[in-house]
Amino acid sequence: MLRHVQHHVPVTALAYLGGDVILSGEGHLLRAYGTTIQRQLASIATFSRQAIHGIIIPQREAATFALVWGGSLIRSVKCLEASEGRLSLELGSLSVLDDWILDAAFSPGQYLALVTAHNALVVTHRSILNREAHPADDVLMPLVPGSNCILYSAHIQWLSASHCLITSGTAFGDVIVWSATISSQADGKLRAESQTHYTFSAHDGSVFGVRTSPPLSSSGDRKSLLATCSDDRSVRIWDISDLSAESPSMEQLQQETGFGAKQTVRQHSPNRVASAMGHTSRIWQVRFLPPNVSTQNVLQIMSFGEDASNIKWSLLSPTAASTVSTLRQDGVETAHQGKHIWSAAVSVDNSIATGGADGAVALRPIHRRQAITRKVDDTLFSGPSGTDNVKSYCFVDSKTLFATTAEGMMITLRIEDDDLPRVTEVSPPLTGLQKYSVSISVSGIAFAAGTEGVVYMYTHEHRRVFEIVKLGRKAAGLFADTAKRPNDQDEVCLLITSVGCTAATLLFLAPYLGPNIDLVPVLQQKWQFALPQTFVVTSFTQFAVEGCRSVALGARNGAICIFDIPSAHTSEAVEPSVTLPHLCAAEAVTSLHWMLDEWASSEGYLHCTKRDSTHAVYSLRNTELGWVAQLVHQLTLPFGPNIEGLSFRQKQRVCIWGFRSKHFIVYDVTAQREIMTVECGGAHRFWAFAPADEGGTLVWTKASQLFQQSQTKLAYNLISSGGHGREIKAAAVSSTTPQLIATGAEDTNIKLWSTSGEASLLCLQTLRKHNTGIQHLQWSNDGRYLFSSGGFEEFHVWAVTLDVPYIGVGVVCQSSHPRSGTSDLRIMSFDIEKQDEVEAAFTIVMVYSDSTLKRWSYNCENGDWRLLAEGDYLTACLTNVHTIDADSGKLMTAATDGNLSLWTSDNSSLALRWHTRHSVHQNAILIAITHTLPDGSIMAITGGDDNAIGITRISGAGSEPKTLLVSRAHAAAITGLVIVPAGEATLMLASAAIDQRVKLWRVDLDFAQPGVHGVDLKFLASASTAVADVSSLTMLRPEDQNARLLVCGVGMDIWTVGI
């Protein structure tokens, strides 16, 4: 009755299958992705409940066979090509060990070796994996028995067909290097002789990753290195070339274990070659990278950390200045959100894959060409008095920079990736551009102005400069845009602001120069705009709606004004038609872009970016009474605060750029990922950027020097996009079409998702406002508002708008509760009810971690919050609240003392008081839901920390609630419950718990019997979910008449319920 549809969980194992397929372990599913086409090729469940922890591919099988393990289970999987570029995965036999498996490796011959969590070595013939079935009680026993040490990591490397080297990292910072020689006896049984080579304290914390290098040659000798990583945040390299060394085992040494233990034996440690720190938290894995010509045979290592970053290191040999080897950090990349890179795989064809806790698989070339920052030589700019300096500049095309110099020259610089820029003089020195100038460009045309107020126009196609207007005042700013004329030809719109002038000048210029080289630009129209007081223009765009031409100006104080251009010319300054509602912070509006609504000619959307880390969208509608403006989108971006520009790309993509600390960032809003990062020193400098599909070119000034860096390819590609990087704590589903899923996690973010059928979950927006983990989410009945709560009394109201061009779903934080951030209390849960007497007002009941609850009134129209009533419970934390009668204000709460309580309000004193306290569970109630029965009574279903499900019937006034308790309903705490309607007298109940089980129950009701005597609960089905630490269970809109369940925790899981 429960059928798995899809899930989005951490990627715990990766392996390359040839060069164009990668296998990914996601929960118990093994998925195959095409690395070139970047889509899923196949998927199969390898184990019934166990998550996949590792995948290996035998080298001699020509990429048709994989070994998968998880926990103590191993299974072979056949990988066969199918039609139309797809792949077929077929399960082989299942084998079992008596301990958890940490690593496995195929020998060049006939053996398979596995090392377990207690440092035991299991060796078997490869043929065992080709059997049709495996006896359930047949356990693969160790060939070399284990010890009492606990390993966190291990690596097996076959030195020959019968000799393997094992490196083991323990929980207390020790590393053991040992080997085993395998032989076959006459009776077919295998025999092993083992030898311990090194036993030493490698780190000050648990050793989470060990890796032995492939054979290296040094002066004709064979050399072997060991890389280790730990939660002490260091990567260390050891020389283990001498395998003739012998060391006692951990048991023979009988040394003290545990952190801080004093090591008395040091002669069994190899030479430490190098050590370095770079990650901000624990390091999970380390890999040696294959050599490449570009690395000049320098050994490279990559480490993967809890901070979701991977760092590339180069091992540098000793020099005359230093007698020891060093690890040089060559680059840091972050492709995953939140925390943890759990898996990594290196291919032989120069690529590496990583899998994160966010569920994403990222692919990147190992030895990709790094973006090089180039300094532009000062001697390229030679003026009459010698070396000249660039003052202002802008791009006239993707590779050409237009610039003015300190001596008043105009030049162009052709930016080349592999060569110095080519400088061309455009005009001799002009006095009006000396020492001070401003410039702007648009579509092959550049403008420049200076102290004298003369504006020059440069056309790149014809390499011509024209003087187009004299304003008589020092130019403060230039802003340009293009527009369509009635004859469908392009024209240029130039806005000029002057120092000390309260009006801005707008020029409309004739089309670009044509074949006639003597044709000069024609000034079509000239307008003056009256600027409001303290309005300093920082951005500009023009647009036309139903024949009416308008201009939008953004200011340094965060204001945006719309000016309607009169149809007839006037000498008077044009006053603003409307001033858009101020955004929350008085920060500069850095860019404005207009998008016409293709479905309504009188409407459009104005996109703007600000220096408060936000991207906002206004809906503008031109009516007979004037402009009607509505803020439909405003979200904080994951960088900033200096957001500087925006562009629209192909396939409805929006890219935004700006600065974060010392870095320039280009961010793809649609894909929700950074696509370009340049360390340039920060925002306070002159700079220019030419965007491209997968990056662009940045030019900036630093210490009076000009630098440039270009990117033409993405640093990494995502096969499957990421979600939350931490565990999800709350989920809610809207009633809209399309249906939106809201999830809130410990990473403090809220994400909005869409899903359709068995297609993958698609993240639409990320809401960044909370400073603590999310506690509860709830949609309004019409799906227009989303409410969220967290710690520090944080409570936010989000207005949601569907079908916004280019961004899909528009979201605005409409209001924050007045007490948000004022204390350390958590708002554990809340319940909302729409008020009938007010169009857009809600009654919100909140329960707090200090055993109090409060009822508030919130008006969406004016943002007014009003306290209606409040009350105190006992000393237990309230975990859930439900309104069971909106008219009378009756409430039901659940608490950590295992009790349900019924509350009423005292209208005379505005107090909430509980009058009934009913014991249900032995421990905390973690989840409570309610259902109104046909006879008017309330059925409360609860899940507790005691692993039980309670069904409580709450009848009329004066009658005590009665409970039917189902003990041991799960093997762990129950955190999710949802009712699936199945009929008037029958309900389907789904439950989910920390034991990673989803269960289905049938509830039969006999209303004639009192209390719970007429309630009969029957178990129907159970299934294992790949989501760990399950926190919530929600019902999605049914498809094909089958209900759908969403399980959330460390990941997301969707199931269908057959009724």
C-alpha cells in the first residue's frame, strides 16, 4: 500500500563507472547519472533498509559491474547498457559480514578484501558475488581477526595479486599501517599472514580519512605516501615507503588510549612529510589526485570537509630556503549548501565528483585551467606627459573596455585571455575629462562626461567620438538604456545628473550609426526631471506601457520614483508620477530592469537590486487613475551587502552580481548557486563587469593599478541540485495550484519546492530571514501567506505570489512579529485562523518554550499586531497547539509532560486558562493533529517520545477526554502523523518516526459507542525511509487518486498511498 516515489537525501557514496557515468548512493537507492548529459539514467534499491556507504568498480570488468556496501551488507550490481542511452541496473547476491564495512577493494587477481570497523580483514573469492542467492545465516567471517580498537576510517590498497596494504584511522587519533599476504590452501580455503608496520598517534582528534598514494617513483626508488585528515582540521602526509618496518599491534603496545593520552612509544611512527590546516571544521575525507602535465609532476591532494568545501593542496619538495616539504593550498571551492561533503570519487580522466548532505552531486575537472588575475601594465597608457592612469571605464562589448584617463584621453582596451590588452587611442586629451570623469556604456556605445558638463558619445562600430550636449555643470552620474522606437528601431536613452542640480536630464538619441560613416547621432528629445529632496540618482531604466513612455529612477536613500514622459515637449521639469513603497532599508538602489508582462500589455515588473543584499520585484499596472504598484518579491541573497547589478539570461535565468567581503560574486538566482568568484579586494573601488552565460569578465582598480579576470566555464556542474544542508525541522504544503512545499531547517533557511508526479523535487526560492533553526511552518488556507517561527521569538509572515516572470514564485517578508529577536524563547508551534470580519487578518496562537501561550491578531493590510490573550501552563514546554473551536476560542495544547490540555479564554480579563489536563503519553508529545468527527467531537492523535500513538476523543463540555494508546507503535520516538481520508466512518493514519519507518494504519469508528470504545486501530503496512531523524510528515495533493506523503528530516522522501 506504500510505494516509494522519489527522495532527496544526502549522497553517501560515489564511484565512476567508466568516463561518462557516475554511480551515486542516496539512501538505499543506487542511482546512475550521465556526466555529459547530466541526468539520471537508472535507479535501483540495493538494500531494503540499509543506506549505501560505499561503491567500488573493478578495473578489469570494463565498467559492467559494481560492488555496493552499507553497514555490514555487500551486494553486487550489474550495470548494462539499455536502449536510448539509458542504463540497466540488476541486483546480484547479498552477503553479510559480522561488523560494519569501512572499505573494500578488488585485487588484480581473484580476491575481494574488506576491512571492518574493528580492523578485521575479510577476504573472499570474487566468484562469491556472482551467486544467484546467498544463505541468510551464512556470514563472511574475517580472515584476519579484529581488535578492540574502534576505527572511523580505513583504506585498502593491493600491492600485488596476493598482498594488500591496509591503513586504519582510529577514533582516538591513532593510525595503524599493516599488510596481509593471502594464499589459497589445498582445500580451497584462504589463509592470511599479517604484519603491522606502523602504529602511531597521527592527530589530536579522531582520524576520519586515510588514503595511501599510488606507487610513486623517487630517484628510481618506489615511494609510498599516506594522507590523513581529522577533526583537528589538519591534513597530514606521512612517508610509509619502508614496509620492512615492524611494529607491535595496538594490543601488544598496551598503550593508553583516548584523547590526551600520553604516548610512550614513538619509534613505530613513520616520518611526517608535511602538515597543513585550511578547513574551518572537521575534515571527512582526503584523496590523492592523478598527475597532469599542468601540475609539472607535483603531487596534489584534495580534502573534503564538514564546512562543505573541498581544498586542493600541492605537496612541494624541500627547497634551499626550506629543508622540509610543505602543503600549499591551491584553491578552495564550495559547491554544496550547508554542511558536510559525505562522498567523493576521482576518475582517471581528470574529473572529480562530490556528494553532500544537501543531496547534490557536483562534478568538476581536477586540473581545470584556473582563472588568472592579470595586472594591466601602466606603460600601456601613455599620455603627453608620460605614463597616464585610467580614471573611469566600462565595457562596450564583452571583450572591449572603454576608458578615460587622468589626462583626458579616451581609449579602448581589448581584453585577451592569454595576452596583454591591446590599447587603442580613441581621442586626444580633452580638458573637460582631465582628472575627473564618469562613463557608462550600452550596446556598443559609450558615454563620458567630466567637470565642464560636456557629454561625449563613442560608437565602437565606427570608432567615432561625438560631442552630444553641453550642460554647463560638472557631471555627477551617467545612466544609459536602450528603447524601441515606433518604427521598431533602437534608440539610446541617456540620463545625466549634475553636481548641485535638483533636476536630471534625459536625452533620446537617434539609432546607431549606419553604413554612412559621416552620419552623426541626432538628439531626438530632451527632458528635465524634478528630483525629490535628498534624491541622489544611483540607477535608471526606461520602459513603455500601452504607448506611454516612462522612466524609473533609483536613489541612494532606497527610494524609487516613476516619471511619465509627456507626449508633448515641455520646458518645465517633469514631476514624479509615483514613488514606490520604500523597501525595508534605506540603502542605495544599484540597478533597475523592466520586464513587460507578456500576458497583459498594461502591466510589467520592475526588478531592482540594493546594497542591503536584496533583490526585489515590483508589479506595476498602468490604470486610468495612475500607476498601481505592488511589491511582489524581495528576498535576501546569500552574499552582499553590496549587490550591484542584474541581468536576464537565456532560459528565464536571472543572474545578480555584487561583493562579499573581498570577493566579487556572480550568483544565478534561478539555479540558486554561485557561478563566479573573484578575489578583488572588495566593493570600495572602481570596477566594470561584462556578464556571460557561465561567468564573465571583471576589471577592477586596486592600489591605482588595473586588473582583469575572465571566466568562460563554470567551476563545477550540478547533476542533481542541492537542498538544505542541515536537517529539516518543519514542512507545510500549500493549497495552491501548482502546489508549493515549504521546508524549514536547522540551517535557518526556508525553501519553497515544487513537485509533479515522479519528477524530481525542484527548489524555487530560498527565504533567508531567521537567525535560528525553524520550529514550525503553516500556510494560510488560500496559500497567499506563509507563517514561520523559530528561536529568539522569531515569527515572520511571508506574502507569496505565483507566476512572476523569470523568478516563478515571488516572496516578500510582509511582517515580523514585534518581539522577534527580543528573547531566547522558542516559538515551538502556532495555529492560525482567518478572521471573518476583516479581509486579510488572522488570529495566531503561539506556544512558547517557557510554558506560555499567547493569542495575537495580525492585520495584513496595515501590519498591525495586537495581543488578544495570554496564559501560562505549568513548567513543561508546550510543543503543539490547535484551535478546536474558532468561535468560542477553545484551544488544545500538547506538552513535554505527555499531557493534552484544553483551554478557554476569559473575555473579561483577556486571559487564557486551561481547565482540563489529560495524561496520554509517558514522555513528551512530539506531534499532535486533530480531526473533527461527524458527530462534532474532536479526535486528537498524538505521537510521543515513548514510541506510542495516542488516539484521544474530546466530546462536549463536561465530559472527560478518553484515550486509546497504542504502545510500541514504532521502535523510536514518533515525530510525524497525518490523516488520509478514506470514508466517513474510516480513516487512514500515516505515522513516521526516528526509527526511519513509515507506517500505515486504518482507524475504524463507531460513533454510537462512547469515548474510544468505538475506535479500532489496525496496522496495514510499513516501509523504510532513507530520511534520518524524521521530523515531520505531511500529505501532498493526491495524484491519480492516490494520496501522497512527504517525509522530512535529513532529506525528503515522497510516498504514494494506495487506498
